[in-house]
Amino acid sequence: MTRDYRAVDGAESTLGQSPGQVPILELRDVHKVYKVGEVKVHALRGLSVRIMPGDFVAVMGPSGSGKSTFLNIAGLLDVPTRGKVFLLGRDVSRLNEVARARIRNRVIGFVFQQFNLIPRLTIYENIEMPLIPRGLPRRERKKLVLKALREAEGDTSWLPKKPLQLSGGQQQRVAIARAIVGRPRLILADEPTGALDRATAARIAALFIRLNREEKLTIVVVTHDPELAHCARKILMIRDGRIVGAEAPQPQRCIAYSRR
Ligand SMILES: Nc1ncnc2c1ncn2[C@@H]1O[C@H](COP(=O)(O)OP(=O)(O)OP(=O)(O)O)[C@@H](O)[C@H]1O
Ligand SMILES: [Mg+2]
């Protein structure tokens, strides 16, 4: 057994886990090399992790350590250079883009670090996007869009606007609404409170806690903010493209519960 593989076991969650349960997401010895002209950037160097159903995992690490690269590969937005990715027990590492998009739409809600809202669509249409393939009636879609916007601390006055007419923090809340509107089993969020003020960040943290506890959604957040990380059930540390350790969160440090 290699040293890297022991890191997998260390990173494995035992919360709410029964023997033989299949991870919702597993990365095995994943490497990612970006080529920029002649230069190669080794962004992931044998990253292994298992996320079990019902987990709420925070991933912390320095800038450039590979957090977004990890999340993009976990979210099937990108493919590893080497290693394997399993979603619900199925090897998805070598699927083509169309097949990955189909699975992603069904299973994953993704909050991008740079929001990635579609500029030519209204806020309403952006949030509605993940519901379109489901064939829900228009009225049902509208109900869900309004609910998600409210949950993500958004305002209905934004709905007819275009993304660039909103501030960064407002766009971030729209991105969160879009990720949760269809209640995907797995939410992957890259710095989801990075553009928010502290009070709003606290309410978003409370939303993630509620979605995890009450609706049993599995959540992975990448964050620099320890006050968000301590809201999770487990904190994983990433450094130089691999998971180097796990930490038990201290709930009293979670921004959703702090009174400051
Ligand atoms: N598309 C890309 N092309 C080339 N290099 C990239 C690309 N994306 C990321 N990298 C490089 O890979 C490494 C990891 O980047 P990544 O974005 O995953 O870091 P991060 O941990 O998310 O950082 P931050 O906290 O600043 O968001 C960095 O050295 C970065 O420069
Ligand atoms: Mg990043």
C-alpha cells in the first residue's frame, strides 16, 4: 500500500456510514497536469479522497494548492491526466464531454469560484437552467426558482436583470441558487462565500448546514475561510495537489453559530 493510499483511508468519512456503503464520490490517485505552451503545471499530484453520502466536507489549503482543480475534476467539468474518478460507484474518468454533462446535470450542483452565470440570460433564466432538462411545468419551475433565490439570500428585484448588472456578492448568491434549485444529491462549492459580507456568509453557511442535515444533500466546499470550514462535518487539508490531512471541525468556530 502506498503512502498516498493511506491518505485515502485517513480522508474517508465515517459519519453516517454503514459498512459496504458506496462513496458518492471517489478520486483515486488523481494527477492533473496543465500545459501552458511549453510549461507544464502539475496541479494535482496523486490526490485521493472518498466522499460518502451525507457528508459535509470542507477543503482548505493555500492558494494554488489545487483546490479548484480538484473540484472541477470532482464535478466532471474536467478530466484527470492520470488516476480515476468514481461517481456513485461508476468510473466516470474517461467519459466524453456529453456523457459527463448528462451525469453532472442529474447529480451535481456546482458553485463556481468565478460564478459563471450566463451573461445573456436573465437572473431568473440562469437559476432556472438546471430545471429545464427535467420537463417540469413552467409554474413548478417558477416556484422552485423563487424558493432557491430566497434560500440563497437573493432578492426578487434581481430576476429580470442580467448578471453583469449585479454586484459580485449578488452574483455569488445567484450562483448558489442555481446550484441548489434542483436539489442535486451532491453540491460542490468553490469559495461560495468569498464575495459575501460576514452576515450573509453566516446565512449561507446555515443554508448548507440545513441542506446537509435536513435534506441529506452531500456537500463539498472549498474555502479559505476557517469560519465556514468549521461548519462542515470534516475538514480536509490540501497542499501541493494532494490531501495531506484531516481535521475535526469545532462547531463553536462555525460562522453560522457565532455571534460576533
Ligand atoms: N487552466 C489552467 N491552466 C494552467 N494552469 C492552471 C490552470 N488552472 C490552474 N492552474 C494552475 O494549477 C495550480 C492549482 O490551481 P488551482 O486553481 O486549482 O488552485 P486553488 O487551490 O484553487 O487556488 P485559489 O485558492 O487561489 O483559488 C496553480 O499553480 C495554477 O496556476
Ligand atoms: Mg481556486
